[in-house]
Amino acid sequence: MNVPSTTAAIQLDGDLSDSGWQGAAVIDRFYETSPGDNTVPKVKTVAYLTYDRKYFYIGIRAEDPNPKQIRAPYVDRDA
């Protein structure tokens, strides 16, 4: 995958409308592996990738229709 660089500023604030994201590589084909078995997810997710002279940026747009129902307890990672 070709990931283009950017010279425009990107603010790390969750807003993907900054001009730095405009030429970013787009990944919009994801597959669910748990609980599904390589099935298309019910909710669309799009990832944006770009970099500048100092940082590599990944922006995620997760289109959850009901984000208030997301519950994730704090657990140790990779336990």
C-alpha cells in the first residue's frame, strides 16, 4: 500500500477534516474475525494513513449508530 506524506498540519483532536488528511491513504475494507469468520462488519469503519517528517498518523472513522451503548471494562492488555 502506498502511504503518501503530508506537509499540512494535523491536529490530534479526533477531527479528520484537517487538510493534512486530504491526501491520506484510505483503508475501507475490514472483516470481522471474532465473533464472525471473515464476515463483513455490520458497522462501517474507515482508516486514514499518512506521515510527515516527524510522525506517522492513523485516523479512524468508526460509524457506530449507537456509541452510547459501547461498554469496555478496563482489563490488562494481552493477559
